[in-house]
Amino acid sequence: MVVNTGNVEGAAGGAWAVAERYREFSWREARGRSEAHEELSARIGHDQEFCELLAGSLPAGEKQQPALLLAAVRHLDGPHADLGPRGAAAYARWREWTVRHWDEVRAVVMRRTARTDEPARCTALLPLLAGLPQPLALLEAGSSAGLGLHPDRYRYRYAHASYDAHAPYADEAEEGAGRADGADPGAEIEAGAPGSPAVFGCRTDWAAHELACRLPRIVWRAGIAPDPLDPVAEPDDLRWLQALVWPGDGERAARLSAAVEAVRAAPRPRIVRGDPLGELPALAAEAPPEATLVIFHSAALGGLPPARREEFARLVRSLLDARAGGGHWISHEHHSVLPWLTTPAQRSPHPDPQSPLLTLALDEHPVALTGPYGQSLHRLPGAAHAPGS
């Protein structure tokens, strides 16, 4: 095992910060979503020696993300990879294996990012994309494997359900079937690609005519990612995406597998490696002039500092303004990421850190609140209807 402790002061001072980061992750992110990750990250947060290893050999910031380390160990088939180590003895085995294989674990952490695709978020994008002038050129800022660039390859089941501010995630167990508890099965609207192996369910209060839309006609697809993945052609990339799915989340694992199968026969989108701000102008210039350029992103900008987010917004506006015929910007982020888009009345009435609702906006006009995995789509008060509806 090789540990880089060149910055002794940083390693010593950083161990406490690493421990606190794992405890926060356990309490604010894993609690209620993954018992395995909740327990494992809490144990790491109280393991001073192990936190010293992390602080001394991993750069501060993104590479010290708890989700990244936990996925790296799962990716390498560490102990209890499927369900996570539960109990002190299991943690001891997990820790011993991780320390013994630290060079391999660190190599994965340094090579990969914790950014993953959630193709089911296309349930929120589809009605907006279908209502824009066709054909479309899609450009995703903050992509990963490009699964979000194929909304026309998936099938969608929208079940009518009123929004409940006190229980916005009720009936998630039914999301695979796409209907809310007590909802009339006749109220279910199916859209998207018939026969697709990927079927995404969504509870919504949108009208049937807004959802029973034609597939968007997409003639160009591109994305920007810090670590581009190709889960169709590269088995190791697919294994990495699977490792990022938290233990016990069988629904999400099934969605990922189905989405990969759905896009297997499709031409690969062009995904460039880099930072969205640095790569966006040149990539946008490649979009065919006869197509409507749509720049979009889903839960992708949260890692940028506020000043960089504002710079990104200015860049998108300038690119679309300068394009002949213009274009459109679809943002799909937590309201804190682009706070100038939403008033307090438009923000989530259920600020649950474990399941933060995302704000869907078209050209900086908030349209709806959505579940973090596309499981719900509910109109914001006073929001306009979907374009073309």
C-alpha cells in the first residue's frame, strides 16, 4: 500500500474533516435511503485511523466524497459488495480488505467520478422536448454515460395523482408499475417508444393531452462529462455505474440495466471529456443549424460553486442568443442550485435532504417540481403549460 502523505499538515488536519464528512453523509444523505450506506459511512466517520488514511492519500474535495469510495470498493468486489457490511465484525472485514487493497481502491477513486446517469429523469423532460420546434439537437451539460440523451428510446407510464406536500414520495414502491395508490388504472397515460425494455413510471398532475405526446425527433446528441462512460461497449463502465447504485436499491439497478439495453442499438452520442463551461461553446457550434438546439442538465451543477453556476447561466444565454433561430435551455436542479429562477412560493414545500425535489425550468421559467429519480412530476403554481400543449 502506498500512501501519499507529502502534505503532513493537510493530512493531519484533514482527518477530522473527512470524518465529519462521512458522518454528515450518513445522517443527511444515506439515512432513509440505504441502511447499508448509512451504517458503513457512520462507522467510517468514527474510525480515526481510517480517516487519516483517506485524508493523507486522497486529494481534498471531490475525491474524498463518501459515495466515490464506497462505490470503488463495491466495483472491486470488496466484502459485502451486494448488501454492504452490517455489524462490527462485517465492518472489520470490509476495513481490512480495503486497507489491504488500498492501491487498487485509490486508483479507481482517482480515475472515476461519482457522477451517474438517472435515465428515468427523462419522464420530466419528454413533455417539454416534444412540444419544442422539431427536429432537436440535444446537448447535455454534466452527462455521464449519455443515457439522458435518449428520451425517445424509453417508454413512460404517467399515472394521475394530486401532489401531496406532506408525502411527495408516497407510492414509490409502485413507481415501476407507474400508478399511485388508489389511482384509477384508466387514468394511466403511456407515451414514448413502444416495446422499449425501459419503462419508467411517474405520478403527475399534468393533463393527459400534455403527456400523450409524440416522440421528439432528435437528429443530433452530444454531452459533456468529467468522466465519459460507455456502458454498452465497455463492460467496466457498466460495472462502475452499477457500483454507484446504492445497496438495496433494486429498482434503480433495474432501471439502469433496462436503459442500457434500450440504447444498445442506437448510435453513440458524442460525449466530450471536460468542464461544461470550457467545452460548451465549441460543442454547441457543432449542432446542425436546421435543428432546434436544446441545452439541458439534470442534477449536474450542484458541485459547482455559486459563481461558476452564474457564469454557466450567462454562457448558456449568450450561446442561445447568438444562434440563428435561437434555442432553448432546460434546467432540472434543486432550487438552491439556481436560486434566481424560483421564488420561495415555487420551492419545494417538503425540504427533505434525503429526497430533494428538483425544479424543472424551461428558458428560466419554472414549470414543475419533480422527484429526484423522475418518479413524480407536479406543476408549480402559476407555471405555464408544456410548450405546444
